[in-house]
Amino acid sequence: MDYEAKIRQLVDSYGDWWNKGFETPEMTGKLYPYTQMFSPITINRLRLKNRLVMAPMGNISMCEETGRPSAKMLNYFEARAKGGVGLITTGLIPVSYGIDKSLIELGDLTYFPRIDRSRTVFSGWRDLAAKVHAHGAHIFIQLTAGLGRVGNPQCLVNSMTFPRSASLNPNWYIKDIPCLPLSDRSCKKIVKRIGQGAADAKACNLDGVYLHGHEGYLIEQLANTAFNHRKIGRYADWKAFGLDMVREIRRRVGPDYPIMYRIDLSLALNATYKERMDIQKPLTKFKNERKAEDTLIYMAELVKEGVDMFDVDLGCYDNWWLPHPPASMPAGCFLDVAEIVKKYFQENKILSNKGLEVPVVAVGKLGYPDLAEKALRENKCDMIMLGRPLLADPEWCNKAYRGDCADIRPCIGCQEACINEFVEGGHPQCAVNPLTGFEDELAPEIPKAPVLKKIAVIGAGPAGIVAAETLIARGHKVDLYEKSSEIGGNLVPGTVPKIKFDIRNYLAYLRRTVENLKSNPGFRLLLNTEADPAMLKAQKYDVILFANGTKPLRLRVPGIDGQNVLQAVDALRDPSLLAKADKIVIVGGGFVGTELAYLAAYELNKKVTVIEMQKYILNKTCTANRGHIIHSLEEKGVELLNCTKLVKISEKGVTVAQNTSKHVPDPYNTWSPILPDNVENPMDKLRPIREEYEERDIPADLVVMAAGATPATDLFYQCQKEGTAPELYNVGDSFKAARVFEAVRSAYRKALTI
């Protein structure tokens, strides 16, 4: 088999995947009962009750300052164990403090849990194991050699020490900062610490060790020729570091302790960036990536040394959407990758040291029970890994086992709360589940209100529905007002692009929630009803909660009222309006504008230009989601213009003022992240973006405005002025235009206090 051709084919299919055989799954139970998902499997000598694995989702900033697992972290994992998953894996736990300089922040603190520090941390791990075991689940600790070139380079500012890597590699966050090569002596120290970490994990009653060998972290940097350019010494052999770690673990824990290894079949950098690999720095440095066939041979050698199971995917930080597939990627995107490994093991009769077949765990948007079961039945994999789906609904496994698939709260693939939140400085949460990450303070059972009230909720979007559901559970009477004919708010037009199937499933879940609420005599749904102060005052509500969303920003430019100008929300509600145009200019490079561009380019085959006045396209969006959208738009020939202002609109198109300064960022750059606003790149002072604007005309048949939105606060302030009810609260987008994440979180928390 030509593995490299297969990888190229897969990567190329992730743009218009709906034309390439990928399913658009729903939360159905057509294959119920799920006999394969809920069958036991043996790993080494460990018997797991089912084939569902919780992926290593975060646990960053969920520990005490010593690194000991906190109550927040323990309760977070216990909720998933209660939910029925067979195996839990922790987030990454580094063991290379003092060697990998990027792990420590000011004050010698770290946001990672630790098992290497001292006995002071052991009690947290023992408590975690006990909590997980109480619910019939098992748990592996994910040990990592460190971050290397993908670690925070602020160590250079904080302690005047350079980050480290396998070789002289550029730091991922700031390319101008070099990572110095680790010495063989340092590598051997890390190997010893990995062994000690495994021994400590075993002593803490954790059930196995999980090596974090993928995605371009430090293990991968030593085990992949893309990053390992060493010419001399033991670790010039790119296989040696991983094999040494496994040998050391086996020496410390014996033959009966399970070892799992996370690996990517390929970084897929060449498949992703093609010709750019020859010209684009720093990609040129990584062109000689490990081939898929070499990965398979390496995996066989790892098994020989003692690895019992693998999970496998594609990609690294430099094409971050692959190892973190966002909403726009297809479900089951890496099933073919898992199948390649499984067939290789079978054809080459590769067995573990216990004489067992080596289980291959499939990853990548498998949170749909029918899809997961089908993958197992078709022998594409042996186990299913669920990450974000278990954050969205910790009861996913129990519900699937009962066949209550429609009751599973689906992940929407936004990655804003589970990943971007801790990138920005928070801890893992979930956009659709306000309890995730707060299990230590919020009970799963909603408490009854001490005083029952009559409440109006204005707006039936995510915030309004979550608030109404919570208020009904507390015993209140609730009227839910919606000015349109259907619930969902801005989710409704947001479900139109084919890449938004996750949102469609979430909208279906919300609709089911409202249908269930209708059976409660204390609930009324008032569609096609636009609330006003007089109407609300006449009903004598005790409380009015406003969740009535946003209104589009209106730019003051000549021609804005022209016949060829359309609001993005209208274009999404009726894409036939786009079909009449050949050339389309979209004003606004946020997620609405770019997803609309995706629809116009891929589904309607239109020539599209996106203009954005900010420095970056899709600023403030999760790196993975941003990367996939931008990369796909480039592949389809969509012109992206950042640092560009709209000057006027005419019948022939638009006139813009484009900043032509040589330091304007490349709008198609998906191999580098956007730094958080509070992190300064010192090199930017040497590359100032000067005000060098040039006007240009862009022909267009249609101009679509996606320039953002502002909170629809008028009704709240009118009611406040007129004293419409004793209690008035404003939540969700009508308080601050944001995302599903902030809307759901604020609505739930406010409803708990009423």
C-alpha cells in the first residue's frame, strides 16, 4: 500500500469532505444495542468493561500549585467515570522539570498536574484512582517528556533560559526564538524520570501509563526526522528515545502493567502544505518528516519492547486542526488511519508480549453512537476514544448503553471552552455543558428554589433555552418568548453550511429539550411573539430574564443601502440569494464571514473575497478551527485581505483601502498561532506595521456584510426604565456579544440564583 498517497488523499478530502464519502451523522440509535462498544477487552492483564476511552482532555490548571490533583480535577474525572466510560486517560503530565525550560512559570509554578515532585502529590493521585475505580472505570496517566518547541517561550524572558528541543528548532509560538538541542545526558535523565513516573503511578493505584508521543511534543520531536536532525550520539537514532522509555518503564513496573502509546501515523505536513514546504520558513526545516511506513515499523518495535496498545491520528501543532479536528472537519476523520495500523498488525502477526492482539484506538470526532459502533463492527479499530463528547455530556456512555441517544448533549466542535480557554489562561470547560470544569462546586442535580416565581425568558436561543430548562427544574413558572417562528436564535442560520453538522445536532438537542419542557404545566412557549415592556408588565412577572441576542453592526459607508448589499444572516437563511451572484465580497473575517465564504466557495462554487480590517483573519478563534477554515479557503482560491478597510460600495463592487506594509501578516498563515493579547512578541518592535494604505477596486455582484454584531440591549433598558418587573437580568449575547460558550454559562449560573 502507498501510505503516503493515502495520507495525501485523506488530507485533501478534509475541505469538501461531504463529497468524499464521509458521513454527516446524527444522534440516532439505528445500530442499538451497541454490542461492540459495550463488550469487554483485555489490555495486558487488565480487563476493561467496554471499549470506550476518555481522551486526554486537559486537566491543565486543575491542580494545586504544588502540582497535586485538586478537588476540581478529581471531580471532573469522577463525573466521566460515573458516566460509564471504561478507561479514562489523564491530560499530559510532564516529568522533565529543570530540563524542559518551558514548563515552569514565574515563581517556579506550573499549570500542569505533577507526579514527579514528591510524596506531597501522591495523595491526590491515590484519591483520583479510588474515585474512578468506585464507578467501575480504570485510569491511565499520560506521561510526557515535555513540550519542547511547542512550549511557552516566556522562559527566555522570565529566567533567561532558552526552551529545548531535539535539535535547533524554532519555537512554535515565536519563530524568532530558537530551541536549543537537548544533550544525550538530558535525554537519558528524562528516560529515567519517565520510568520513575510510571513506578509512582503504579504505586498510586493508577492502572497504566500512557506515553504522549504524538502531535509534535518533545517525544515526537526526538522520534521524528522532521524535528530530530541530530548527527551524533545515541539519540541521532530517532527511534532510540521512545524505545528507551518503554524499556525503562518495563524495568520499573514489570511485565504486567499496561503501556499505551499515542502516536501520529504521519505529521502530514507535506500533504498539508505541499509546495510551501520548499519555500515557507520554518516549514522548510520540517520537510523530512517520518514516513508512515517508518511509523508502522517503529510501532512494531515499540510492541516488542512492551507497548500494549496505541491510539493513532495525523498532524502536529503546525497543522493543528488535524490532531484537534474542529467543527468543520468530518466525523470519523481518522478511521482510515486506525484501520491502516490495525491491518498492518494483523498482516504482520504483531502481538503484545502477552500474546494478545494489540488494540488500536480510533480517534477523531467519534461522538455519535452509530458511527462509533459501525467503526468497531467493520473492524476499523478495537476501541473508541471520546474527548470533547464526554465534556459535553459525561453520561454519553450510559445513555448510549440504554439507547437514549437523542438525549446525548452533542459537542459542537467549537473548541472555545475545552482548548482555547486554557490557552488563554483558564481551565478546560465546555461550551454546551456549564457544569464541565465546575464539578467541584456545582451539583449535577439542580436545587429547588426556596421561593417560586413567575418568570419571563426573552429569546429562545441557547441562553434562553438553558435558562428556561434550569428555572423549570428549580420549580418556577416560565414563559419563553421568541419573536420568530422557531427556536434556536442565531444557531438556526448557523446550521446551513454543510460543515456545521455538529451545530445542527445541537439545535436538534435544544428542540428536544423544549419539547420535553412543554409537558410541564409551568412552562409556556410563545413563538412569533415579540415582547415589549407593556406586554410584559401586564403579565406581572416576578422576574424577567433577557436573552434576546444581538443585532448586526451597521457600517457607515457609501453604498451600504444598495440593492447588491446583503446581511450575512439573510444569506445564511436563504443561500439561493448567493447563488445568483458569480463574484461575492464578504465584509468581515470573523467566523460568520469565513464560514459563509466556505459555503459560497465549496457548495456554490463562487469566486469569493473576504476583507477584514483587523490584523488577523478569524482573530480570537481557536487555533485549530481557525487553521482548518483558512487553509481550506486558500485551497479553494478564496482571497483573504486582512488590514483592509471598506471605503465604499457601488453597483460594480467595492472599493477598499488595503495596507500594503511588508509587515502585514500573511492571512493564510496556519503554521503559526496568534499570541494572546497579554503576551507580547518582542520581535514585533522590529517589524512595525506602518500605515501604508492603497485603494483598490474589487469587482462583485454581491456584497455580504458580516462585520460583527452588538448586544440587543434596547428592551432590557426600556424595561429597567419603566420598572416592568421587580427583578431584571440580562444574559448571553444581549449582555455581551460572544459565543455559545459564554451564553450558556451565564444563563445557567444566573438561573441557579433565581
